Amino acid sequence: MISFTAVLVGWIVQGLLGIGSGIISTGILLFFYEPKTVVVSLSIIALLGTAYLTAVNYRSKFFLKDVSLLIFFSFIGVGIGSFFLEELDHRKIELIFGIIVFLTGIYDFYAQKKKIFLQGKHKTVMGVLTGISGGIVSGLTGGAGPLYALYLNQTIHNKTDFKFVLSLVFTALNIERVFFYTLSPQLLQLFDPDILLPGIVAVFIGAYIGHRLTGKLSTQRFKESISVSITLFGIYFIYRSITG
């Protein structure tokens, strides 16, 4: 029931906003399981959930440039993050990540209010940086969603398209994570059926409920909710790094 509840709550939020499961589900499960076991096991659950959200949010447009940019550079980042998963101090990583996410979340909320968005070459440069940094953080902690959400919240203005692109990128990212984790004999042993089996059931229920709830929000409220959630996730990472 612990794993089922953790995944269900996380994926209701992710189904609603496009992000959140990697932080919420992970945060709950860390009270009961070893951190690396949680990160590795949730990669398969996340893959199933993001594939589902990709399918239900598809509107016959692929946003090929945004998707290709993020997926390609995320692949590089996930490889780096997975390589260092056994070596680096997670608390320091999460503290730095939390501060960055917190500050950028505040900026994004201001930008949404003032309708200030990325344009031209700045959009491409930020896409590259988002892919690499997001991939590294995802490989290390599984919680890089706020970085991708920040970039896409600045560049895609329809909430359904936002969730489609974000979920498609996350699907590719999760495939990469599972691939790199299975290459390591040490990490391969960390896929825990006690997390996986109930989580596979809960992910579809939660994603479905959250997706249905998205229709209750206007596009502007939706995008402002993304900004607020990014800021809150930054606070969460800072708190976890200090108290963990």
C-alpha cells in the first residue's frame, strides 16, 4: 500500500501538471526504501506513466525541434548522471539543484504574468543547457522535471501541447535511464518488485485522474500553476538536502 499510494499521489499531480511524480513519489518512498533503490525502481514506473500521458495529450503535432533538442542532449546528460550515481554526494547536488529551481520558478512566474518568453537563439541555447543539465539530474535523482517544465513553459503556450512535449521528452529520458541502469550490474539489482508491482497499477490510475483534472484549469492558471510548482519543488529539494 505504501508504494501504491506514493505512486498514485505523484501521478495524479503529474497527470494534472505534467511534472511532480519524480519528486512526490520519490519523497514518500524515501521514508521506507534506500534512495538508489527508489530512483532506479521508479524509472520503469515513470516510463509507463509518461508514455500514457504522451498518448492522451497528442494533437497531431510533434514539435520536432524542441523534442529533438531536449532528447539528444538529455541522452548525454543521463549517461553522465548515471555514471556518477554511485560516486557523488546527493545532498550537495540536491541543494544546488533546489536553489536553481527555486529562483528560476520565481522568475518564470514573473515571466508568465508579464508574458516574457524565450525567443530565437536564446531558446536554442537554453534547450541545449536544459537537456544536458536535466539529463544529469535525472540520472542522479530522477527528479529533473522542473528544469524541463521551466523551459517548455517559456516556449509552448497551449497546456495540452505543453503536457504532450514534456511527457514525450520524459518518455525518452526514462528509456535512457532504464537503459543506463541496466548496464550496471550494481544498479540492475536495485529494481525492487515491492515498488514496481503496486506502482505499475497506481501509475495509470493516477495519471488518468490527473489528466482529467487538467480541464478544470484555464491555460493562464495552468501555466501559473507550473511556475508555482517549480518554486515549491525547489524548496523541497533544498529542505531534503539539509535534512536528509
